[in-house]
Amino acid sequence: MPTCYANEDAQFQPAMRLVNAITNAYPAAVTTTFDHGYTDGLKVRFYVPPWYGMPQMDKQVGTVTVTGNTTFTVDIDTRQFDAFALAAPAWYQNKCALVIPVTGTVQDVT
């Protein structure tokens, strides 16, 4: 598994999160490594390096429906995509699967 880090208390919210799992389903269910803080209707984009086994998800944009603190679904049909897997070659440990909000509101965190 790659060594990746994300700031749980990022200044700008909603923030990008590390992806721990994506199901082959419609809608696709996504699990993040810690609380995502997302809300229903948020648009997100995925960054999935090819060695995660689901390269078809890379650069896809979907709308979030929250199902839990670390889980949500997106309106992307991944049933025909390759299976997602937490794996990375040893020579590229810093390229991780991410979900990045592309719409939302900025919260005052001062």
C-alpha cells in the first residue's frame, strides 16, 4: 500500500481525501481513509493512478450522496470497470488515489 498523507483539518473545505475503496456498482460506493465531511450534491473528481486497478475512474466527475462518515456514493457506473485495489509499485509510493471536490462552499476555519 502506498504511503500517502492528507490533512484531516484542511483550511479549505470540502477538502480532497484519500480513497481506500471503490466498488464495481451503480452508483459506485467510495470509502475514504478518514471522515470526508462531504455533503449531498457535492461534485467530486477522482484521481486514480493506473496501478490501483481502476484506471477508468481517473478524471471521472460525479455527484456525492453521503452514506456515512467515511463513505458516499457517486452517480458513476463502475460495473464494467476493472476492480479497484490498494496497490502501488515500490518506486512510486507517493501517487495515491484521491477524490477532489470541484464544487462546494468555503468555510471559515479561523
